[in-house]
Amino acid sequence: MSYKLSILASSVVLALSPALHAQEEYSVFDEVVVSGTRSEQSIKNIPSSVSKVSSEDIEQNLATDVKQALKYEPGVQVNGQGRFGMQDFTVRGMSGSRVKVLVDGVEQPASYNPGADVMRKNANTFEVDTLTAIEVNKGPTSTLYGSDALGGTVLMRTKNPEDLLGAGDDTHVGLKTGYASASDEYKATVEVANRTGDLETMVIYTYRDGNETETHGDGANINGPERGAADPLNYESHNVLGKAFYQINEDHRVGLTGEFYTRDQKVTTLSREGYDGGGGFMPGFVYTNVKGDDKDDRLRLGFEHEWLAGNVAFDSLEWKLNWSKSETEHNNFDHTDTYGNRNRSRSGTDESLQLDLQMQKELQLATSRHELTYGLAASDASFELDYTDYFLDSGTSKPGSTEVPKSDEEKWAVFVQDQMFLMDEKLVVTAGLRYDDYKAKPDSSSGLEEHSSDALTTRLGAVYHWNNNFSTYAQYSEGFRSPTIYELYYDKDNAAHGYKIVSNPNLKPEESQSYEIGLRANNRLGALELAAFYNDYDNFIKSKTEEVNGIDVTTNENIDKARIFGAEFKGSLWLDEAFGAPMGTYARLSMAYLDGEDKETGDTLDTLAPFTTVAGVGYDAPSESWGTALTVTAVAAKDKWEDSDNLEAPSYTVVDLTGYYRPTQDLTLRAGLFNAFDEKYWQYQDLEGTSASTEGVDRRTQPGRNWGINLDYAF
């Protein structure tokens, strides 16, 4: 590890030494983000790490989904592959529902994974062509966003009409098309925006048609559990995003948003052909003709109103009301001698109504300025499963056994934040406080108890600007996560098979405390950001099994504690200014180091990513007519797991090359060659829970050499 730390130290010294003495009125940290303070604010005034991937970054990297959009962000991983696709995010070692996901401020349901290979309800319904930015707020952010922001927040912001309409432009039409060889995917996007008087409107439609994401070509293309190639799959998706904003007068603006996403998918699960579900001891459970027919839908309708009041209580007030519904349906077909031909139909539905009210007030005092943000949030959500087993040969059916009953969730919260600008705005102090109340109500027919819990979270951070080019910051923040419906109400009596799963509605919320320090520096040669953090986690929910009268009884309890610490570095260097390279030449470097342990057992956490470095060089012609970039991603091996028998995730280095050509201002051609040297590699999270005896490990590899091409035309 010493050589890695030496590289990091050298990079800091190289980039920092000129920045400490520079006085230019220039800062790359003036970039505006929303997730750091719930309002538009320059990164330079935020006392924590916030990563932002813009729509330009997404296009430049030819990303086809959120996972590809975030692949160069150390400290952030997107999990999931195969039939069920993207599952969740990992931010600084926290994953699943411990990371809050928002779209335009609207809370998204956490993925549902009961462990069976026939049911998942994953986060597969985000269309990157609609996004203007993805922001990742690293570390606990519950004072801003409440429950689930235990380890961080991912905020996706969709485009508005003003993002498409330039100054003085009243109409925009954009056409995009592209191809990605890794999934044999074709896409087409149409953007239309218009400004007529005080009315702005926009519609974005995206169509995608593709197949399974390839694994590395070394994988055996055979049937059965030893299969190394991805299971054949084809899909079609449609996404429509529409927005309309009307400026009623100088003080009032209203807006409507509607979005609909649908995806149909068919899979032939060749890796299950010949699988013996009876383990050789129970004849009649050999699976053949294994197929799947899947459908994912997401619908969102929203209304918002902004009032520039300028009164004593607030300068501006904004309230939003959003209704959303997402549904997943999996039809799982197979044949066994015991059941004949059957379809195990599994569906899950999340529905929510969410109200957000936020007010802002600026106070100018004799020696300070205060930007106050305060408000409330409330939501009512429901989750329901519907399982049916159809026996196709006999034409009969029976209800399937669901893991949890239909349940409702009620949340409400109040929050306040004061961003204080002191000492002629050299010192910026941010203090936040939030109270959240949570209730879960299972269907009365289940006989299970209701759950209630609450949490008070705080945040205190400060940024000190030593000069225009060098700043340091420090922050303490808290997070919490209410128990999920699955954790509260999974209840199953299967004593005949030797086990029971008992619900526990008395679970307490998980808690986190985070300490972070960092620095930011920049001058005409480049910029850097360095952060170090230490996070403590308490009351982790974990299953515990005890034998009672010869039966294994499993229940969830607050029995675990963990700590995670690490450092992250991000820097850029203008090579033309530093070394006289052609104007427009630059270099970038980012690194992330994580460590930590389960404080109860001392084991390394499975969710900790290995040391990751992303380095690149690029060139953008001064005429903006063409450019190219070379990016190298190097990831160390992960050889420490909670289970010592877990298969090691080998280290790897992947090289990507992208470029663009703009013959006219309105036409852009982009192309990319990815994994240029055909490296065979696994992402560490895809090997969690595997051992040397696990079959079909090659089926978890990432694609070998692949390429993509996009064409954008706007007028």
C-alpha cells in the first residue's frame, strides 16, 4: 500500500504547491450542485464531498445507463447485472436502502430482493438521456433527506425546458441515435422544447432495443450451471418525459411534470438448464425449458409552485406534490417431472404520494449573512406483492407464498438549515437539524403489529477560504435508516422443513455518525480536492438464528456495529499551461481508499471497495470541433471478506478511449472503444457470496473489448 500512498502524496504536492500562492480570481469549484444544501449552491461552499456527473459527461462517455454514467467515480459503485439489472448503489461502503435515491427530489423505492432467483424489484427504470446531472452526496445526509440517507444520497436531476432552450431560442429540436456493442443496443431519442411568451414546454422520448450485456468472451457458451456466457436476453424500453412551466407573474411560477417508463424483456435462462433442484436425492426436480418474461413500469406525475414572496417569514417558497407508481412483473417458465410445465408469476408494486414544502430566507446582519432553508416533507407509500403459480398442463393455479404482507408507510419530517457567511465570506458555516417520524402498517389480515420510530439528526460543517484558490473544510453529520418492510415483516412458519422466520416489528432505526475533513485548491494550472473521513454505524439490522426445540428460528435484530474510514483524491491538470502541450490538453486523476470492519466480529465488510484509481489524458481542440480522451481504471484485488472462503476478486486495469467530431455546431459524432485490451475481470460486488466451488463464475465477468457510437443533431 505504501507505493499507492506515495503516488497520492506526490499528486497532492504537485497540484497544491502552486495553488497555495496563487491569487487569481478563478475557481473550478464554482460549479453549482443541489444535493449539498437542498438548494443551488457552489461546491466551494459545501463542507463535504459531492460528486457531479453532468449530461455532457454522460454523453462524452457514451453511457447507456446509470451504471455506466458513474463508472469513473471512485467511492461510488452501481451494483447488479444479468436478468434483474441494476440493483442499488454503494457509496463509501454503504449500499442498498442505506443510500437514498431521488429523482427531481422524489424518493425512489429501494430494491426488493427476497433471495429467490424468480423475483427481484430493482432500480432499472432510470433513463439517462433525460438527465441533466447525477449528484452523489457522500456520507450521511439525513438532516437534508431523512431516512435511508445513512451512507449517502444519489440525486438524479432531469432536464427542464431551459436546459434545452438557449438564450434567445424559442424552439429546440434534438435527435440522438446510437449503438453499443456490449449489449447490441440501439437507441433513439427525440427532444422538443418551446418557449411561447411565459409558457415553456418540453417533451423527451427515448427508445432502446437491445440484448444481454455480454460477459468476457472466455466464458463457456454451454447450457447448465457451468455456463460462462450471459444468458440470452432481449428487451425494449420506452421513456417519455414531459414538462410545462408557466410564469403567472413576476412572483409566481407553476409547473407540471409527467414521466412514464416501460421495459419489456424476455430471457432464456440457459444457465438453469439441467439444474437439479433436488440435489440428486429427490428425483423429479431437474429443470428444463427455463425462460422468463419480465415487465417494468414507472409512472410519475408532479405539480410544483414557486412563490417569490419577499416577506418577513421567507423570500421564496416552493412546494411540490408528486405521485409515483412502479411495478415489476416476472413470469418464470420451466418444466420439471414433478410439476410439469408451469409459470411462477411474481409481481411487486410500490406506490407513493409525496409532499415537499421548502422556504428560504436571506438575512443580512452587520458582520454576517445567513441563508436559511426550512420546511417539511410528508409521504404515504404502499408496497404489495402478488404471487401465483400456474400449472400449465392441467390449467390450474394456486397462490404463491409471498414473503411479506401488503404494507403502508407513513413519513413526515421538519427541517431547518442555516448557512452562515462570516468574515467577509471567508468562513462559511452550515448547521442543520431535522426530525423524522416513521410508521409502518402491515395489512390487518397478517396479524402482525404496526411499527413506529423517529429520529433527530444534526449536521455542523464549515468551509474556510484562505484565498481565492485554497479552501479547507470539516463536517460532522448524522444519518439514520428506518427498518424496511422486508426486515420488519418477513414471517414464515415452515417447521415441517425445520425452520421458522419470525417478524420483528420492534426494530430500531440504524444510525450513523460521520466526520470528514478536506481541502480544495486550484489555479491556472489545475485543481484538486482531497477528503478524509471516518464513519461510525450503530444498530445495524442483521438476521440471527437460534435453535428452539429442534427448529432453526431466524429473526432480524439490531445487533451489529461497523466503522468505515478512508480518503479520496480528485485532481486535474492543464498540460498546456504546465508543460507547454497543445492548447486544450489536460490530465485527470482520482483515487479512493476504503477500510473498515464489523465492530462485533472484526471482519472486513463485504461492501468495501478495493483501492481504485482512475487516470486520464485528453484533448479538446480550441475550435471545439473535435476531441479525444484516454481513461485508465485500475482496481486492486479484494481478498478480504466477511466469509474467509469467499472467492478473491482479482485486480484489473481497463483502458477506454473516447472521441468526438463536430463538423458543424449542431452535429456531433461520438465514438468509444472500451476495455481496449480485452481484460478479463470481475467487479468485486459481483463475487460477493461466491466460493471456489461456485459454478458459472465466468458468467459474472464484465464485457471484453466493446465499442459504441452516438450521433446528436440539434436545431
